[in-house]
Amino acid sequence: MATFELGLITSSAEEVLVGRQPILDRNRQIFGYELLFRSNQPASAAPFDDVAATSDVIATALLSVGFDQLVGESTAFINFNRDLLFSNLPQVLPPKRTVLEILETATVDDALVDACRKLKALGYRLALDDYVGDERFDPLLQLTDIIKVDLPGTDASRQRQIVQMCRRNGTRVLAEKVETQEDFERCFNLQYDYFQGFFFARPTIVKKRAAPANKMARMNALREANKKEINLSALEAAIRHDPTLTYQLLRYVNSAAFGFNKVESIRNALVLIGDVRIRQWVSLAIMRTFGHSKPAELMKQILVRARFCELLSVQAGQAARSVDFFLMGLFSLMDALMDSDLPEILSQVYLSDEPRLALLEDQARSTSKCIFELVRGYERSDWETVTQISERLNIASQAVMGSYVEALQWANRFEGL
């Protein structure tokens, strides 16, 4: 078991997996991320408690990956079992940006209440995880800032009672496992404050209607950028029809990230980028213009997913096809971005057969499908899936996490361009 001491933090876990799940507010803007950890144990090892694994690796994970890399400027939600609430570990975390989640398995007594009171005095916020109205948690309610309700495990009547109690006490309430727009709307109407889940990455299919002219121009540019054989003249003409897109592309190419001398024409910009990257950068720029009415976290997830797929393809020995994997990740959430069917979207752009089938067919068993499922498993902190697929692809667990962190860093840099 790990030894935690303020100022000297060690862990018995040699390898760590760390992921995050988004938490959005009522405006569908990012409020924070729940950080989930697991030590990498051999598949043959005896089953282990996820809470114990978290206890063993949390310090190492935060120090090796970096707090800011994981949550940016938002809030971190971190599970703490009873023992950890009595330790010095919370004090290595920034109080104003950390919510300590008290697990539903914790034994509540005077000692725990006193420990929580001391943490509150230090400036930490407290959350009750998977709360269902159990009276044994009553002594902690006055100290609790946020109550988390597990949607699948709590019926509508009980949810309503919990939300009303929180309103009376001035406590915020968070809905966990919000996976669809319908879930979000129901919880929004019940007056939840925060929503944890991937509902924002689901499309809302609306009745077909004529697309605005600027959207049609951008779709035309996207189509030209993703033809099997790129015609620079046709792509340049398509981009010229959208002054905003022209400005954005020139700004990207003239940024320090490229290191070119001043580029003033679309044609020169496309030539300098080169055929291999044209699909990436033009697609990213165009898709970014589609995301203004969507939660910012959706575009962040698209960026991370695309780069994560690309980096994993290199780890899996597919470096020559890395652009295809990047585009697979990029287009995989385009239905949510455009509120349209994915098959229809993919029919309008070029994507190699294998990654296309990986997105459209559940039964596909290609390298592309494995990488796509590995990425989706990591996004949800489904460590069993991550372990199984990484072993199948012969990718070390630490290489998977390293690729994930690098994808986060790249997405953060791209957002600043």
C-alpha cells in the first residue's frame, strides 16, 4: 500500500492509468473533471478494489501527469475513501480547485465528521458520491458542497426529493451518468446544477432543412480537403468563398507552431502545409467553425480523440497511416457537431475504407476498430477494455497514458491558435 506524507509522496504502483470524465454546468460549459485512476496490474492478477487502486496511485499520477494538464483551469473531482480523508494527501492538492468526493462506502462517525470539518477549514469543497438519501450521511450534509446522484441507481421520485433537499440546504446537486440529450433535459428540468457524462457528444438529429450558405461553403471546402486526390485549385476556390475561414487558415499557418515566414495566400499556405497535413489542418479549422453553438468540451474532445488515435496508431506500428487514424478520430464525433447522421457525413468526405468501417460497423475487427475502441474505453475510464485492447495491440499501458497526456497537451495548444 502507498505511503503518503506531505512533502514526500511515494507509491507502490509502478504504472498508472489516469483518465477524466467531464462535468458541465447548466449552460453546458465545463465546470470540472472527475479524475479516475488505476494501477496497471497483470491480467492474471487477482481482482482488486478500484478504490484501493486509487488510494495507491493518486499521488504519483497527479505528480507525473500534472494537475493543470488534466483539468486545465477548471475543478478536479477526486474520490477519497475514509482512510485517505484522515491522511495528509488532500493537502498536496490546490484547495480552490479540488472537490474531495466522499465515497458511499465510508463509515460515518464523529471522527470522519471532524476530519471533513478540518478539510473544509482548509478551503476544500466536499461532495457525497452516489447519494441516495441514506440517513447515515445526515451528519455530513451541513458540510457538503455538492451531492452526486447516480441516475441509473436512483428513481425519478427519489431524485426529486434529493434535489428539493439540496435547494433547501443551499447545496449543489450533480447528476452522474448523463449519457443522452434526453437525460440532460430531464435533469435540467429537475433543477440539477451540474451534469457528468457524455451527453454533449451525442447528435440531436433535426428535421432536414436548407443549410446556410456559409455552412454549405465550408462543407464544400471540407469535401475538397478530403478527396482521395486533393486538387489544390478547387480547395483554394472553396476556401475563398468563406472570408472567416480564409482568415483562420492564414492565422494558423502564420502561427509560431509552424515557424514559416509570413504567408499571405491560401495557395502558399496549402503548399507549405503539404499534402499529408492538409486533410488534418483544413478539417480541424472547418470543424471548429461548426462548433460555435456547441459546448466547448465537445470540440476539446474531438481534438483530443483525433490526436490520441493518431499517436496510438504510431504505437501500434501504423505510423505510415497515422493521418487516416487522425481523421477517424476527428470525424467520429462530427455527427454530434453537425447534428446529422454519421453515415451521411462520411459519404461526403474521403476516409480510407478501414477507418470508415471502424466508425460505421460494430462488428469490424481491424486495427482501426481496435484503436477506436481503445480511445473510447480510455475516455470512459473503462480500464478493463483499455487493458485488453492495449495488450492485443502490444502497446504498453504507460505508452497509452503517455499518448493520452500528449493528446491533451496538443489540444490545449491548438485551442490557443
